[in-house]
Amino acid sequence: MATIYIDNEPYTVEPNGRNLLEVCLSLGLDLPYFCWHPALKSVGACRQCAVILFRDENDTRGRLTMACMTAARDGMRLSLTDPRAVAFRASIIEWLMVNHPHDCPVCDEGGECHLQDMTVMTGHVRRDYRFDKRTHRNQNLGPLVNHEMNRCIACYRCVRYYRDYAGGRDLQALGWHDHVYFGRMEDGTLESPFSGNLVEVCPTGVFTDKTLGRHYTRKWDLQTAPSLCVHCGVGCNTMPGERYGLLRRVQNRFHHEINGYFLCDRGRYGYEFVNDAARPRVAADPDTVRGWLSEGRVAGAGSPRASLEANAALRALVGAENFYAGVAPAEHALVALMRALLEVHPTPPPSLREVEEADAVLLLGEDPTHTTPRLALALRQAALRPPMAAAGATLKIPPFDDAALREAVQDATAPFFIATPQATALDGVAMQALRLAPDDVARLGYAIAAGEGEIAAALRNAQRPLVVAGFGSGSPAVAQAAAAAARALGARLCFTLPACNSLGLALFDAPGVADMPRDVKTLILLETDLFRLLPDAEARLRKVKHVVVLDCLATPTVAAAHAVLPTATFAEADGTLVNYEGRAQRHFRVFPATGDVREAWQWLDALRGVTRTFDEVTAALAALPAFAGVEGAAPRAEFRLLGQPVPRQPHRTSGRTAVTANVDVHEPTTPPDPDSPLAFSMEGYQGHPPAPLTPRFWAPGWNSQQALNKFQQEVGGPLVGRPTGVHLLPVNTGAVPAGTPPPPFQPRADAVLFLPAHHIFGSEPLSARAPGIAALTPAPALAVGAALYARLGGGPVEVRVGDAVLTLPLREDPALPVGTAVLPVGLCAEALPAWGTLTGGPRDA
Amino acid sequence: MTDRPLTALIKPERAPLSLAEYEHAGGYAGLRRALTLTPAEVTTEVTKSTLRGRGGAGFPTGNKWSLVPAVDGRKYVVVNADEMEPGTMKDRLLLEGNPHQTVEGAIITAYAVGAQTAYIFLRWGYQLAEARVAQAIADAYAAGYLGERILGTDFSLQLYLHMSAGRYMCGEETALLNALEGKRANPRSKPPFPPVSGLFGRPTIVNNAETVSNVPHILRNGWEWFTKLSSGADGGTKLFGASGRVRTPGVWERPMGTPLREIFADCAGGMAPGYAFRALLPGGASTGFLTEDAFDTPLDFTSVEKAGSRLGTGTMIVLDDKTCPVGMQYSLQRFFARESCGWCTPCREGLPWVARTLEALEAGDGEARDLDVLDAHVHGLAMGNTFCALAPGAMAPLESALKLFRADFERHISEKRCPWT
């Protein structure tokens, strides 16, 4: 511990390689900044965080110093309030305002703008600049991010995030002097699948959320709630915002162990499926459906995209013996295998923070950028951080001096090895990226487990090695081999999972929907699209007398149903989801469902003829051994702070009494919420609620997302109070399931091995309904290796796999192993990898 | 032995010496001697010579070399020939006049610091120098002064000529390194300094072309000879220059510490007929004005600083009575504003404001508060407030102009015009 004197007040702090800005902010002091970002660290460009630093107690003059570039040391003396520092900080704002337009009233950032906040904080109010402002042309950056360059204050955060942190190439600093321009060489969609974070990284309105812009609402008019991303198995924490029944946007909700400061674009922009006009909204008569339940055998299929509570309610309705997992057979078996492998592994699955801190990585069979994108962003940090740490130690560069560390490191990466059939977006940070068929990937894993080869040697030297595999390869052999390698190396083991509650559904230990008996009279499908899961879905459904579908998506199964009960989306429902780590987390209703739409668990309880609160559903669930402790994921509904609930609406929400005055001059009654400690109101506890209940980040003077500083134990650190989520997955439970290396992959003359290809945009069914995501979804194409591509050209080719026949154009993935081709998932219900045939190409070939 | 080693072999009326002529005149003897010494001994020789960097900052050259850590692996030497300071043309004389001298200096420097690769980073506009330096490098390779196992020793060096894309900012050594790496020419935060983490993050010595050109002579003639070239504390000679309405503008080599009056009156011949002297910037555009009071100042780093300015590049810009001092400032500040890299706020936004204010004054559009704006920038763009020295350098002439020529600035405002037009 060290003592630092700020304006002659002693503060006890832990310097720990931190700079003075981080120390001041962590102490709760207000010091304005722009170019520093807790995840991007310091570069000293904006000069906004100037303080006066004194040599010692005898130094009365001191020296203007940038807090973000100065390491905190014991005995340091500095002043934030020295008039010279105050004046200089105001003059920085004055300079930034030279060219910043006065367009706050029409700017999407207005009301949650870091530049506005910092301007007010410095007290700069008077404009002396009397000349024209410079203007720029804006670019069309695609359907997700809006570009308004005139507002730019050139903090360089965008390019530092986009290029240095996220590995993007197409956004750059262009131009020179006061004409620096942050954009692409030409108009075009940003290539990085993490581009949406620019919206939050940008301290003003240069990069804004284009989807929000189409149905714009000020931050202070958004009703928000703590929520979770439902578009893959990572479990990123989000803050969706709603007004007038329309979900307007999703923002990142900091979770120190998982998503930190960043989301992927699927997670940020997938939300618009909630607003989809095609959503089922008209309910069948529940009494009729209830009548069907006594007609004969009833079975139900739960869903990996439904909450634990919804699945539990279905299980209670149909009985444990009639409860099936609505998952394709191969995926069901693979997820069960991965769960079993995780439970016997000596260490728990790593959080994303632990992934970032790994110092050696083995990635087997998986392209996480397209399966669990946020994990890929974490893995990129794992590749870059160890050399930076080493260079910092050797050259005595403090850990926050980002530019100097990156300069010292150049292109060096940690031991990071990739073995996949197809090229991955992480190849660029890998020491080696091998292109192998899945069975050969598995063989490599087993060889590493046996200590053979240089990869094994490199991983063995690591302090914090990590092995990553997952559902993306579709290969149980790869999962087995990954677990064997991780165990042999003493590494952490991370499996990717496809859906937001894949692991949660797996914990019910239900058989897969394919094993459902054929004599079912009434089939209840909870958020399960049978056509996506089973090749013979149509035949099966035809045999069932009553098909009851509960869903929030307009799927082919909904179209084939005898009765549809429209369910609430994540934004209109409470629920607990279990992520890839086995961490159960709660999401809360952002806004109440309207019309016939009800939360799935409420429909199912209604069919069963019971009325329970959400907490009662969770309590019943917790009685199952696998879910013991699940109630700890979030406080119970009766939780109150100073006797008050947590308001979902900010205290500045406008028009509370006026908006509906055309209907009724009385203030509308707020909808009750018996299921959570949150209220659909602006009234309630105005302080900081516990982390799992935090609906927004706001503090006096801090209207942007960066108010987060005030909610953290220290900047960049965990949120104040109890962490969110509880771990349900046991670890180190016993014997390792036997696994043996498969024989080497043998290409066949008469067939091609079709491998699954996932894409961040389009492979996940919920987000695929969001217009922004749909616009970026690539047209389906079959990827083939160089030789095949040379022979067949651009196609089209006819693909036969199982009973499915598909006609597809070709694209080239030059290093793809001979004898394989990569087929986008979701085009057919056949399990991949699978052998099939490929015919076509130029007629004369 | 000459007392003007840098320019003795330069004959402006003819092409530079060929390799054979250069060798005949004693060229590469310094390198030959250096290779008989250990690298540490070469560094010691240069340290004892009291050679200080000629790019403007005046850092002791031998001390800089000794900051290179004794680590294995790649090290670099970069010759900073990105001479773009307004009014400065001294490196041009050396590179066009006797390129082998600079090449030889670069080789010795690389030997002393253990570099395997060296670059000459040349200003884009110096196309004649480009051709001559390229020829000198090619000749040196052919003669075995460059390449593998130089002169039969274990020392190998690759020397490349890099033509800059043409930015003043690249004169700042860390911006130069970024540019050489193919990045934006933004300066870097220091520490770490280039001797520790420079080009491609490796130990790197960046020396000015004139600095490097002194090195062969120090090695050939010994450090004592070098210190005796001047009478002051800083050894050696210096290229001094003068531009503006002087009788004979030019560049001359004189002992370090030569009085200002000698350069102005004897070398430059005083003011051209019909022009009266008002003040001069002693070391290029980013130094403050000196007046006639300072004519006895010895031109060395310490003395010029005592007189209230900086030696800078040693090439003076003379202001006469027929040139508007505000217009001169406008010209300079427009240059600095254009050359700001755009990295830090005060420089990026402040310099254009200054330039536009001066433009308004010149156009007769001045307002009383404009002088407050200029004063505020002189104060606000001080060293330490900005990321690098560009903006503080730009403020040096403005600050002194606002003091010396206050009345002229005020006349622009009160008369609503430039009195010189």
C-alpha cells in the first residue's frame, strides 16, 4: 500500500502499476479524460487529465503533468484543483470545441455524451473561437454503425480499439493536423464483427448505433433492465433499452469476469428480432390446449434458448419422463459429452477474464469468432498480452503505456496454436495455424496430451495454459482430445456452446427430442423449431394429433402447429440462463409483454393450472440437485433497498404524465412486477443497487456509459457489491471418460466430408431475424479447398448429404484439407460433419 | 588537418568527391581506425570529444550511444536527414556536397552501438542529395565499407536510404521511427527512449546528419583535436546559416561558439542594401527572436539559451524592417499548423487557431481580443502541455514576437489593415 497526497489529502492506495488517472477515478474523484480507456489504457494524446505534480512537500510550484501517463508511487503529491490545472483542462475542452459542432440537440449521443459531461466538468462555457469550423464527409459504414465525422475530437480511441484491441484493419486514422479523419479508405461495411463497440468507445457522437437511430430515443427516456445476451453460450451481460413497447437498443453491461467493456455485433444488434412484425402474437385458446393434455400421451421439448424456469415449468407440466431436450441429436450428444468432460476436469471452465490472462492457447477445431464471438476477442488479448507483459518488465514500461508496449512487442504473440479445417479470424495472432480435418485435429490433441511435438513443449512451459474446443467442429473426438490435452497439460478447458442456455438445458439430463416416442398424442414444443433439428420433422409432426408450440419466433414449426402460444422474448421475460462456464445468471424483464404474449413459464403454469411467482418456479427448480443454488443468481422479488424497488426508468424520464394525456389525463398506473425487485417506474431506490440488479450506469455528472467508473470497486475492476451469477457446474468429479485417437482422416474418392460452418451473422436463429444482422448474413456458399475450387470454379454445385439436396455457389478456402468441404449450418437438418457427394461445376469438367 | 573538417572537401561548383577522391583526401580512415578499437572505445572517443547533437536539442552524442543496452539482437542506427525546419539547409550542404562523409559517420556509429542495420532518412524534397547519397552508398558497398564483414572484420552492416514522404514532424526522432516503420508519423511518449526501444521496438540511435558527419573526423584525428576546434565547452565546428534580407545568405562552417555578430556581419555580410535589421531567429523557425543586444552571444547551446533563445539548427532567419513581423508569424504558424501530426489536442487545435488569428490580423480583420488569444496559446502550448516539442517550438518565435513587436500587432488591429501592405 502507498500513500498519495491529492490536494494535500492523504489517500491510501494500491499503486499496482496503475497511473494517477486510474488512481484518482478509483478514489471517486472527478478528473476528465478522453483518450484513456480502462481496457485500452493510456497514450497521452488528449491532454485532458492534466494535474499539477509536485516533486516533494517542499515543491510549491509543481509541474503540469498528464495523470494517465504517470505511474502512481508512494509519497506522490499532486493537485487536481490547482488553478493552472483547472485552467488548462478547461482550455483543452475549448480547443476540442473549436471544431466540434453545436449539434447536441440533433445528435444521437446527446444526453449520454462523455464530451458533454467532460465539458461541464471542466467548466468551459465561453466560446472565443470566431472562425469557421472544419467539416468532413461522412461514410456509410454499413447497417450497424453511423458515422458523423464533424463531431470528432480526435481522441484516437476508435482506431486503438478497432485495430489494436480487436484486430480490425479497415478503420484507420487518415489525414493530418486538424483534418485527421477516422474512417475507411472508402465507404463500406466495417469488417470487424466487433464494430458496435465503437459506439461506446467513441466519447462523442461520431460513431453511433444506427439501429437505435432508426427508432431513436434519448437515454433518459429508455426503460432498461439488467439482461443477458441470448445469441450464444458466452452469457455476456447487457442493458437493453425500451420505449413504447419497442426495444431500441442493447448496450454493454460490464461484467468483470465475462464481457468486460465489449460485446460482439451479434450480441449488440441481434435484439431487433424482438420487434419483428412476424412474431407470433395471437394465442390459441389455452382451455382447448389444456383439454388436449388428457387425451393421451403428452411429451414436451425444452429449449436451449429458453430459460431454466421455462424449461422447468414444461418439465413440471409434462412430467420428467416426458421431458425432452429440443436439440438436434448430434449436438445433444456433443453438449452432453462436453458437460461430462467439464465436470471431471480438475479446474472449472475459465471466465473470459481468465481466458484473457492465459499465456498459452491451444484452439482445436473451433472458429470462435463465428460461434462464440466474444470469446474470440478475449483470445486475441491472450495472444497479445504475454509478450507485452514481458516487454514491460524488461524495458521498464508501465503496464498502462499501451503504445510503448505495442511498439516494443511488434508482431510477437504468446504461444497460440490453432488447428481447424477452415481458416479462422484468429490465425493472424497464432504462432501456428494448422489446417486439419476434424479427426486429425483430434489426433493432434491426443499427441499433445502425450507430450509429443513442439506445440506440447510450448504449452508445457506456460503458467496459465488454456485449451479451447467446442460445438463448432461438431466432432466429439475433438472435444475428447481437447479434454485429454488440457488434463495432460494442467490447462484450463473451455468449450464453446451454441445457445444461451445450452448447458442449462443439458443439466436437466433429458433425452434428445429425436428419442421421443412415436405414440405421442400431444406434443408441446417450447421454443423448439423441429425443422431445424430433425430431417424427418415433417413426418414426425404429421403423426402427432396436437402440436402445441410456444415460441417468440415465426418458425416453420410454428406454422405447422395446431396451437400457438406466443411467448415473451428475453426482453419481456425473467429467466435464468447457464453459460459455458456453468454460471447461472438472471435476466430481467425490460418491459412487460403486451397482448396475448406471455412469459413461457406463465403459459406452462397456466396449462398446468397453477399460479406461481417467478421465485417459486426458481425455488422448485432448485430442488433438483443439478440446480441447487440457482436461487443465488439474483436477489428475490421482495428484495428492497430502503424499502424501495429498483426503478427501470431513470429519474429524468420525460413526459410521465403527458405522454398518454390524449387518452387519459390521469397518470397511468405502472404495471406491477411481482417477479423481481425492479419496478416499471422511475420511482424507487436512486442509489447504486447490487450488481445483478443494476439497470443502467449513471451518476451525477456522468451521463455516458463511462459512469460505470462510479459502479466499480476500482476502474476496470469488478462492480461494487456481490458478483452476479452462481456456478452450477461441479468440477473434478471423477474418472475421465475414455477416449482414443480416431484413425487418420482418409479422403474418399466417392464422397466429400461436409463440415459445419458457423457465421456470426445468420447461424443463430434469433439474431438472424434482426434486419441489421440479416443484411450482413453472407449468402450461403460451399467452401472448398484450392484444388476443388480450381476444378469447379464458382459453382453452382449440387450437394447431397443425408436426405438433403442443396444447390450452392462455391467459395475458396485454399488450405481446407483435401476431401472436405464446409457447409453453412442451418441449410438442412443433417448433422455435420457428414459424408456426402458434390456434383456440378462447369459442364465440361 | 583542417579547422573546417565538415566542409573542407565540399566544392559547390563541382560534383561531390568520388569514393577514390574521398579516400585520397583521408576518407574512411576514421572508419579504419574505429575498426581497430572496440565499440566501447569508439563511444568513449566520441564522448570525450564533447560532440553534441546538431539537430537542435544538443544532447551529448557519446552519452546517447552509451544508453544502448548491451543486449543481443537487432539494433539500428538512423541518420536523421529529414531537414525541414524553415530556414535550415545545413544538412543539405553536407549530403549534396560530400555524402561519403555522412555514410562513413553512419558506419562508425553503427559499429560503436552494435547495430547491424542503418538508415538514412532523407527529406523528400532533397532529390539531388538522394541521388548522391545513393551513389555513395553503392560505392561504399562495392568497396567493402558496407555489407558483410566490413574491411575483413566481424562487423557487418546494411545501410539503406529511405526517402521520407515529406513531413516536418518526421524530424522528431520518434515520429521519424514510426514513419520508417510505415506508421503514421506521430511522436511516441518517452520513456522508453529510442536507445532502449526504437525502430521496430529495438535499441536505436537516431543522430542528425551533421552530427554523424563529425564522427569520421573525431575518429581520424582524435577527440582532443575536436575539442580544440572551438574555444568553448562544446567541441567542434558547426554549420551556421543565414537567410532573409542579408547581403549574402548562405551556410558556413565556423567553430562552435562563434559570436553571432561574426556570422551575421562577416559571413552574411550584414543587411542587404535598403533593409534595416529588426531581429533574428538564431536557430531556425522554432527558436525565439534575438535582437542586436545579443550580437556578442557565442553561438553554442548554453550561451544562446542564456540569451533567451535556442541555438537550434544554427541557421538564422533575419527579419528586416520591410517585412511585416505579423505576416512573418502568420507564415510560420501556418506552416506549423499544417505540420502538426494531429495527435495531441493543444497542437492539433491550437496551432490552426493561432494561424487563423494571424491571418485575420493580416487581412485587417483583427480584434482586440485576438492578442489575448495569441497570448493564451503561447502560454497553453508550453513544453509539457503538449505531447512533443512541435507546438512549444512553434510558440517560441510567436512569444518573442508578441513581446518585441507588440506595437506592430496592435497597429494591425487599430488600423484594421497590415501597415506593410
